[in-house]
Amino acid sequence: MKSPVIHRVATLDLAVRPIVWPFAEERRAEIAAHFAEKQRERPKIWNGRILLGRDAVFSDGYLRATYFETDFASFLAWRDWAFPDKAVFNGFGMGALRASDGTFIMGEMAPHTANAGRIYFPSGTPDLDDVRDGALDIPGSVVRELGEETGLTAADYRIQPGWHCVVTGPTIAMLQVINLDMPGDAARARIEANLAREIEPELSAIHLVRGTSDLRPSMPRFVTAFVEQQFAAR
């Protein structure tokens, strides 16, 4: 895989269009069998409708791309089979939680999730709830996922304008810095208290990253590349 490339952009222009995905149509039987096997491993995953992107262009402070609807089973097969359709990318928003003392805060995905054990910022695969007037609302997705995963509300943070778009192969992570009005330890305690109230939380642990020595192999490369850049700039 090529080294990550980070684009700093001010605006996301992401149209949603009705596009037929040949990969999903032509390999439907294989995809169904693959998903059935994954469900046997993790019965809680379900085949909902999600959005994937294509035709990404970075220009003049914009990221422009087109998104289309497909099912989670097709996405999972495409991901697990080493991304056979190179024209498609997985593009999603992430809320890069930064505490008042400069600590970054990440969550570890719970065992019942499709990304069990992976550690990263609050995020989620875009779905139909993120579509507004024919466009993908990544800022809204970031706020929604942040609330669902951590219990934090708008009163707890300030959103830093602009996006850090980290391109790693067929993945574009659109990170927006979320500045918390509390230090790292307090933020972790606050989030852990929220998780303890949930019957089946999406996160199993909260990790504090105070420097590059806190980065782990279970953190995706698009996350570590972003964090490394942030610490290098200090």
C-alpha cells in the first residue's frame, strides 16, 4: 500500500447518485456466502444499506466525489477481498477528539462489531440517514457518531473548521478536529461512564494518545498518519 497522503480541505462536495455497482451485481452469490460466514462469526452484524464513493478529486480547497448506495455485505466482501474494484473508495468522517491538554482520545471497537479490536476516533460508514438534499452530510455524520459512541454533546466541545483527508489506498478518512473542554483523563472517565450505562456499547475501551509512543498496531494507518502529523506540528 502507498504511503498515506493528507489533503487539507475546507469544503466537502459529495453528491449522492443512483449508480449500479457491477461488482455487487456480478458477484452476488459469492457475496451472500461470504456475509453468511461473517454472520456466523459475529451474529450482531447486519446487512444494512451504506454509501461508497468514486471519482474523488482534490482541488482548490475542496474534496469532490460521487457516492452511491449499496449493501453492507457487498462492502464487506470488497474490503475483505483486497478491493477488487479500484474505482471505488470507502470515504467516511471521523471526529478527532482532542482534549484540552492536547491528548487525543480513541475508542476500541467491541467484540460484536465488524471491526472488533480496532482502535480509532468516533466514526461510521455513511448510510442513507446521512443524505441531505442529494448530498452526503459528513459533518452531520461526525456529530451523530460522536454522540452515539461517546455520549458527548455539543456543549462539551468546539468543532475546528476544515478537514484533514487522509488517503490510504481505497480509503479516504475525513477527519475533523473536535476540541474538548476537558483534559484527557476527565474525558475518558466521562465516556467510560456513558458506556457503562449502555446494554451493548459499541466501544469496549477508551485509549488516550499523548504522543506517538502511544500509537498501536491496532490503530488504522489513516489514524496514525494523522496523529503523527499533528504531533510533528507542535
